[in-house]
Amino acid sequence: MNERISFVPLTDLNRGKASKIIETIQKLKQAVFIVKNNKPEAVLISFDEYQDYQEYLFYKKVNERVEAYVADAGITYSRDQIMKEYQISDDDLDEMEEIEFDYD
């Protein structure tokens, strides 16, 4: 995602500029903050960015649960057990840019 931050007045969405704003978001892969009375009220991101974020949250939750199991119960789980419990396939892992499992 581009590091440049864009702010768009809410009134621009009402003035027929929404389509152009969405095109820019998709093209630049850049979030746009919607402001009302000079205060950020919402954020627009592309659907691809949204899906990537949801996938990130899913795997973050999986890692947190695995860490909690190990910390609370002192129990360790094999990679295959974790993959089966959370219905994660090797193909799912191959599609991820980066994922870490701590086997210590």
C-alpha cells in the first residue's frame, strides 16, 4: 500500500466523485480517509486490500490461539494437528506471503 495518505471530504462522495475516488483506490492500492467537518470519519480501501486484511486477521488469530494453548496448558501440538483443527491446507500456506509457526 502506498504510504501517501489521502483525505476526501464526504461531500465529494455526494457530488458524483465516488467512482473516480474508487478507481484511484484500486489503481494506487491506497487507503482514502473520508472526512466530515475536518475530522476523519471513515476509511475506504480496495476490496483486495480488505480481503488481505481479513486473511491477516485470521492467521493472527490462529497464531494467538496456538500460543495460548502452549502457554496455558504447557501442551504442544504438531503442525498437522494445528492445520487440521483450523482447516488450513498447504495450498493456503503457499498463497500467503509470510507466516510463522513457532515450534519451540
